[in-house]
Amino acid sequence: MVRRSAGLLMFRRRGAEIEVLLVHPGGPFWRKKDLGAWSIPKGEYGEGEDAQAAARREFQEETGIAVTGELTPLGEIRQAGGKLVTAWAMEGDCAPAEMHSNFFEMEWPPKSGKKQKFPEVDRAEWFSLEEAAKRILKGQAEFLERLRDRGSR
């Protein structure tokens, strides 16, 4: 069974330049990783669930921002691990410092028997398309190109 995720790529215009909002995954495995570690806000969804509705839900869970309005399809990408990611672009603006993420629980340190809670996303930031291409997970970089190609209409 193919795992599927859906997400939203928020963008804003700064003069002639386009900036995109990326999120950094929370938890101990990602703490010291930066380049190639950021993502669009996204998450898995189940069979029979509407992908666009899942993308809106996941964006809200990871940023605390409810999404309304029109979305522009960016298509689907198969990541190296086989997961299919479907994304939409949306023009908007927000203050990353005011965002808040939901939490997940895991055993940490490993084999300690202790459970700890971590934010699903530990921070968000606006990046130019050029900088975002350095920061985003390799398997999602195509979404940046598709946004650029569409002229962020």
C-alpha cells in the first residue's frame, strides 16, 4: 500500500521576489539538521480521505493557521522512500514566530522506557526560492520549481 501525504506551500511576494514558508521538523533526530531538512507543511492521509482537505488540516496542525481560500495545484511527487506527496500553493502571509505546532510522543532517549513529547514542527521561516532550494528536503524541491514555473499565479 502506497503511503500518501498532502501539503501546502504558502508563498508571498516581496517586490519582484517570491518567498516561501517552510517548516523544520521537531524532535531529537532533526535538532541539528538544517540544509536539506526543511519541508512544506504536510502530513499523511488515509485511503478515501480528500487530499486537499488533508493538506489544509495538516497545515493547521503544523502551523496553527487555518487555511481558507483558493489553492493552486502543484501536482504529485514520489519521494525516494516511495511516499507520494501531493501539494498545492497558496498566497498568504504570516508571522512564523507566532506559529504553534501539535506534538507527538516518542521514547527518548532510545531504549530508556521514558516517553517525551516533541513538537511536530519546531520552527517555520520565510525563504527566497533560491534559499529554499538549499533548505528543503531533496524529494520536495520539485514543488519549488513548479511554483516558479507557474509564476505564482
